[in-house]
Amino acid sequence: MGRLAFISALTISTLLHLDSALAVDASAGTFSVAQQCEAFQSFKNKTNPGGLSVMPGQRFTIAEVNREQYQWVRVDVGNGKKNLRWVAAECGKVDGLVISAAGSQVCRMPDQYDSHVLAVTWQPGFCEHDRGGPAKPECQAMKQGELTVNHFTLHGLWPNRQQCGIDYGKCQGPALDLDAATVDYIKPWMPNFGYGTQFGNHEWKKHGTCQTAMTDDEYFRFAVDLVKSFNDSPAGAYIRDNAGGEVSRAQFYTKLAADFGNEAVKNNVVLVCSGDYLKEVRVALPKDLKGERSIKGVIGQEFLSGRAGDRSECRGDRIRIEASGS
């Protein structure tokens, strides 16, 4: 389930910095233009100095793609004078693309991260409105009234590398082997552990193995402590208190800024929705967590210039909050 985005730290998409900072070098590949499209200096900000476009029939060598599962390609449109621009991949055909070996390998190497993303799930919204939710055993238990979840839960703590976009992960590392006491500690905050270890294994293999500062027990306990701190914050309580109703997106960010003491926190926290329903909150965190075990302690160290979101970011001001078992 884990993605990250976005991320100058979460990603996004899954936190976004400058487009080139997220790019993955290509060592080979061409882009044949099929339709007229703008050639952006920054696809994130939609900047296009000179109003340049690529035209059907043109063919370019690809310098970069925005990530391994690319949506944008970067080509030189300068006609002899270097002018690298981003063009949507859907505007043409990519042939013979080869990702630079160095760029690809570093996205699978542990301890190459430069930030983190904490993904915090609103379980009722995920279970009811995410495409993959209903099949999860904890979601089935909630629907049948056997399980009630009225607090935020842990999706994952994701080490992130800016240049890899959402593709930093799946590093080589030890298998998940949690103590029974740790499982009991995290189970209320990661309900899937009440029914098996499949999701926990997925999160550890994809994300946890990309850091070596913590063992698997320490990693999950630390992530749970961060979730608990967000859950108990004024912003978290605002959402919990309105389960079965709706919240104001603007009011949520106002509470965040008041709690953390800085308007810049809006750049670090993103609400993710399915339709109008909240399913997740993603928080961009720095590389060095310095042993802090609360969101306020960690995020207070510095404010990042990216965002922790993706294309599922909640757009309207009014956001619906599903209640457990409804």
C-alpha cells in the first residue's frame, strides 16, 4: 500500500520539490511526439517561458523521466542551444528507455534517504471508500461490527530519497521478526496485525529495510508513537470529533499552524481523500528524527519546502469523515 510520494520530504507526488530534483536519469531512449503539447520548464508549476510546444512528428532524445513509473519526460527542445523541457509522456511514444543504472540502484540502497513521510490512515474512510479497502480483514471486521476503530492508524513510516520520487524502497535487509510484545503494542494502531502479518511485512520490506538506524521492533514502535501523537493533537482531535460528519480543510490547517506554531506546516501535511471522504494524512518529516517521539517534536526541527501529497489530495474545503462501521 505504501507510496510516497512526494517527496522532498512524501512525497509526493507521493512531496514535491523542483521537478528536476525528483528526476531519474535516462541513459537511452527517445520520445516521438504524437500531438502538440506544451514544453514546461517546471511541470509542477506549469511554467513555460516563451510558450514553447512540441509538435507531432518531432523526435527527441530523453534526458530524464520524473520517476521510474514516469508520467513526464525531459527533452532538449533548444534546436542547438540547450533548453531542457518537460513534456507529458501521454503526448507521444517512448522507445528504448533505459534508466541510468546508478540512479536506479541508489533507489534500492538502504540509508540513502534524505527525508521521511509518515502516512496516517483514517481507517473508516479507507475501509469504506478506498478501492482496496473492503477486502482487508480488519475492514470486514469493522463492517460486521466486530471491530471499532475511531482513531488514526499507522499506514507506514517511509524513508524517502528526493531524486527517486516515490520509487525509493525495497532495499535489501533482514526479514521482519517482531517480538510478541511489539505486536501487542502496535496492534491497536495497525489493526491488520490482529489478523496476520502480511501488511506489516509489506511495509517493512518496502520501507523499513531502507533504514538501518532502527531494528524492526524499534521502527514500528517509533512509527506508532508518532501516530499516537498526531491522533492526540488538536488537528487529529478535530477530525476524530467529527466522525460521521465533515470538517473544514481550512480549519484543519489552522489548528495545525496554531499547534506547531508555524504557518509553514501547511507545506508538510496533506489530507488524502477518496472522493469527498478522508482516508489518510501524510506528514513530511526531516531526515534526522533525533529520537523525538512526537509529531510536534520532529516537525519542529525544520519545515520542508515540499508537500507530502499526491494526486488524491483532498481538494474542496468540506471533507467528509466516515464513522467506524457506518
